[in-house]
Amino acid sequence: MLSQNLARATRSLAPLVKQNLNARTYAKVAGNYLNEKVLMSNLEKDKYINYQRIEDNLAVVRRRLNRPLTLSEKIVYGHLDDAENQDIVRGKSYLRLRPDRVACQDATAQMALLQFLSAGLPRVAVPTTVHCDHLIEAQVGGVKDLARALDLNKEVYDFLSTACAKYDIGFWKPGSGIIHQIVLENYAFPGGLMIGTDSHTPNAGGLGMVAVGVGGADAVDVMANLPWELKCPKVIGVKLTGKLSGWTSPKDVILKVAGILTVKGGTGAIVEYFGEGVDSISCTGMGTICNMGAEIGATTSLFPFNDRMADYLRATKRANIAKYAESFKHNLVKDEGAEYDEVIEIDLNKLEPHINGPFTPDLATPISKFAEAVKENNWPQELKVALIGSCTNSSYEDMARSASLATQAAEHGVKVKSAFTITPGSEQIRATIERDGQMETLTNAGGMVLANACGPCIGQWDRQDVKKGEKNSIITSYNRNFTGRNDANPATHAFVASPEIVTAMAFAGDLTFNPLTDTLIGADGKPFKFDGPNGNELPPLGYDPGQDTYQAPPEDRSKVEVKVSPTSNRLQLLTPFQPWDGKDIEEVPILIKVKGKCTTDHISMAGPWLKYRGHLDNISNNMLIGAVNAENGEANKIKNVFTGEYGAVPDTARDYKKRNVPWVVIGDENYGEGSSREHAALEVRYLNGAAVIVKSFARIHETNLKKQGMLPLTFDNPADYDKIDPTDKVDILGLTDVQEGKPLTLRLHKQDGKTEDIKLNHTFNQGQINWFKAGSALNFMREANQ
């Protein structure tokens, strides 16, 4: 049945596909880059960097705007689909862009590829890769954990491998490493535009690339050769002066910025770093800063091209790209006089190491004040586990600086007092630090090396040292520390710091320890104090690639069959959502009124649920189970308006769906912050949700809801949230004349028979309204291609 459906869809779309693929040509000559043939990646044939397009587009944009441009504007506008006719107003216009490439991690790739498969296209239109990094659970150590994952996830890996082979996609096998590290090592290049189905895709900004985290439906658009739509970002400038030194690391820059801007302060904006201080930061350090920019809600973060980037490109065997970028540098730095919407200034000479948390990545505390904060807030002082690595901080430099502290501790006969884990970001990093001795130094100190994968950073951690509900503290060099994020224990106080600070604290086993000022007791009974960490930013002997874990698409893809078992509980072919019925929504129940923070982890938990990312029905059993019900202050306990009984959120939604009753969700501020996972939108749509009405949305989640045919709506007056009782029935009026910029009306039907109208806003443009009417963006794409 699958092969028949594929064949039928492919035949119907073939003429359009051929037209689309042929239409994607180089821009007309305006500079001297057209004849340059520099490969985007050493792993791909005939896929070249197109600086000519940027040059040509910017000639048009400069004539139209007649003002200096920021770096991010140069790259974004340089990738416009139609520079001559595109409206360009920061914070208002919807830009139609042509990204250079797409990257997907295995958890999100399943749904992205299932959607692409259902569109019936013969191959992807832009270079695309899939990276197996999310499904490997940390348990006893890297080798055994990887073997266990290969066994447990075999059918998912087989599906991804065969789908990639079928549709001309590069496939990075389990054990390769974390998507963002692999991208930095192999695919990122200055001036490029990439989208990735993971919120920390901005990591590639460390190589001067505009890299944006998106949902899988956005990725499908680009893979299908449709322009990608992005609201024209505002630009926040971060001016760095001075120079990093001593204990202060690149991580401390973003920890400080997160404290300034908060988890939603970067929403709708690109954060662009500039100033003399930039040159004191390594390329991988810039990647760290850009990576964690996701925690402030930024569209992406970006650094200007400089010698540190060129050094990294040469070290990763891409000297040709470094040379090409150097010739194009005028478009890889901001124009003199370019204006930002907001400017923050940080003096690196004065910047202290910071520790952020618990429970939120923007609670920033300088280390000089952290011990006091621990005591004042009654945070658990004993440090149970210290974890270094992850996509944010697993570079050679990170590992070398951490190992330098372990070497000092060894000289004094001291081992770690906390449990201590090390996660290499890639097979290349693992092989290189094994060869150069950093791994041995860290394991001799008492550390355990985990698989080259995300592991505890995304909740893939079979933690056994504390019981669920037991109050405790951990510290990581990761990027995100929401409640229960790492170990599914809501009582775990998770703190985020640089790998150097995390490593030093592991030897103390105490959150109040300040390695800059405090001492430890050596095996000889004498106190000693750590010297500042040190380490090479690049390996003096070059990188060791380690095992070959890359699968290139075959030359002949015609005989490849995509593996999806009809009886699988891990994978499920998609059934299109129903289109809008052309009517206003009337007297539907509120499934849940959510109170307080509601991240995508609350809406669609990760951890053990990751195994169902390719099976929409099964994973929908986790929908909103972490959200707090405003009615009773409890999670996963809501009232069924038909039975009067309290039950789990997904069970109640399924009962409403059986009754053919749509429902809405009411939410608080920055609803849907965190991961880019589109399942948080798909599940709500699948279980018959019609609208999500909140005070404000996180960017990616709002777009994901639109893509699935949902109505993401915001209160015109956020205080109206308080007027809503969970027992209200609601209407959403104005849909029969829904227009860009035209508000809708929420009518509340109270139990006493009274009604009250509330003004709702939306950010739909005409194209997105078409998605809603068709039932989803994928439906609209399919209709347009028939």
C-alpha cells in the first residue's frame, strides 16, 4: 500500500517537481563569484556555496533600503526569493527565503520525513542531513548505551536510513555525535542560511551562518523547494569589549545575556555580536554562545567572520571555504553605521563566570554571589552530579580546559566527589580527546564517558542515584534546565555553567564552592587552590575523525524501499487532517486552562516519550501531561465537561474527539518556549484541538501550530486571561471573514448563562490563512501540487 501511494503521488507531482527543481538557478551576475565552485561540504557532490546570490540580492536591497545593513540583514536578505518585490520591514514583513540546507535530528526527522513522504516528491530540493543523536539513553556508559539504543530503536533507524537513501539525504548513524557539533564540523559556512528541526540549530552562528530552529513542517517546505517564510527579524546587537581570560569562558557571555534579556527577550530578533571582544573568542566558543541563544527566544544568533573562524575551517579540512569567505568578507561583517533595535554592551575584562538556574536558564548569578544565593534560597548544597559536554559545550577546547583542572586535582591526589559524566559532542571529538589524553585524564578523575549523543541534556538519562521527588542539585554545561528536563525529577535543582566551573565543582561536591577563591584539601591534608583552566582551542595534531559513521545517498535510489511496518508502535503513516468547515467555532469546551510556565516539555515531554516521535497516535498520550491546571493547581488532572469526572488530559481530549467535539487551550506567557518539537502542535491538532489562546507565544511553537491548521491566538489585553473560568464554553467569532491583521472575538459562555466578549489577535498572513482553511500547511501544499 505504501509503495502504491508513493508511486501514485509521485506521478501526479512529477511535472511540478521538475519545474521547481529547474527553477532554482543562480542569480544574475552582479559581482565576480559566479564562476567560483566551492563545495558546501566535503561530503556532498555538486552542491556549491552561492555567494553570488547574496551579492546580487544585496545590490537590489541596498538600492531599495538605502541604508547600512547589519550582518544578519545581509545574510537573511541575501537569501530572499524575490529581492525586488519583497516587503522588508523589521518585525512586520514576512520574508520568503531560500535556505542553503536543512538539518534534522532523529527525533524530529521521523515526523518530518513522514510528512515529506506523504507529499510524494522524488527527492529533496536542497542539501539535507539527518543525525541520530536523540534516542540514545545514558545509563552505564558510551559503548553499552549505544549498543542498547541500536537494539531498541532498530526499526526507527532502519526507517530513517532507508528514507534518507530514497530521498537523497545524508544520514549520520547512531554514535556519530550531536547534530549541531556535526553541522559545525562539516556543513556550516560563513554567510549561509540553514534551518534545522532542533531549537539549538543556531549553534552554526559560530561559523557566521544564520541557522534557525524550526518545526518539521517548515523543513518539509524547504525540502520540497518551496520558499521558507520568516517574520523579518529585528536585530539586537551585543557589543563585546575587552578580552576573555582566566576562568571566564564563552559560556559566561550567553549566561550573562540570558540574565539581561530573559527567556523571551530575544523573541522575534536575531542577536548579533560585534566589537573588539569577538576576536578573543574561539570559533567553537562562538558556537556555544549562539547555541544557548535559543534560551532567550531569539530567532538565531550570529558572529561576524574573522580569523578564528578561518582557523577552524582549515582545521576541519575546509581551507577552500575559508579562502572563499575571506574574499567575500565585505558581506560577512556589518556595515559601518548599521543600526540595531537594541544594543547591549558587555565588557569581557569585567565579566565573571556565571551560574544560571535552577528551573530556568535566565536566572543568572555571578559566581562571587552564588554561594550566598544557595544559602538564601535553600537550594540543596550537596552537588549530586556534574555533567559536561552536550551540543553547547563539547568542543576540543572545552574538554582540554576541563582536563587541565582534572590534571591539577590529580597532582594533589583528589578525585571527584560528585558523580561526573562527560559527553563528547561528536565521534571526531571523542576520537581526538582519546588520542590526546584528555579523556583518560577525566576518567581517571572519576568521570564516566557517555555516548556521542544528547543523553541527559534532553532527558535521555536513566538516573538511579535519587528517587523521583527527592530534592537534590546537579550542575551541567548544557543549555536548558527546565523542571524535570534532565532526569524527569521535578525536585532536581539543575544549574547551568561553563564546563570549567562544572568540572571544578565536581571535585568539591558542594554548590557553595567558588574555584576562583576557595581551596580544596589534597591527599596530603594540605589546602590547594585551582589555577585558572587552560587548553588549546584546536588540536595541535589535527582532528582524528574516528570511526566512519556517515551514510551517503546511493547513486541509484530507484530500488530503495522505505521501511515502515504497518504493525509498528514506533512509526505510523500520516492521515491528512480535515480542512476547516467554513464556520465559526461555537460553544466548545476549554480542555485546560494552563497556569504559569508551559514549555514544549510540558506540552509534549521528551525522555521516554522520544521513542514514539514517529507515531502520532501513541505520542499523543503525553499531550499536556506536564501542564498545571489553573482550576486545581495539579498537572494531568482535568474535568471532563460531559461526565463530570477528573482524568488525564490526553484521555479527556480523546473522549471529546470521540464525541466529535473540538476544544481549546488557554495559556499564559511565552507559551511553548523551549524545544522546536512540532509534536507539541501535532498532538493538540490530532486530538481535535481547534485553538490555543494565550497571553503570548514562543516563536517556533506559534508557527508550528499554524502549520498544523491550528489557531494560535493571543489576548489583546493579557489581563483577560483572568476572566476565563475553566468551566466556560467558548465561541471564536470572525473566522468566516478571517483576514490578515483583523482581530477575532472570543465569546465566553458562563455557567450562569451570561456571555462576555474578549478581543483576540493573531499573526496570520494570507498564506498562513490558506493553511488554516486547508486543514494544514501540508494539505495546502498537496492541493497546490495536484
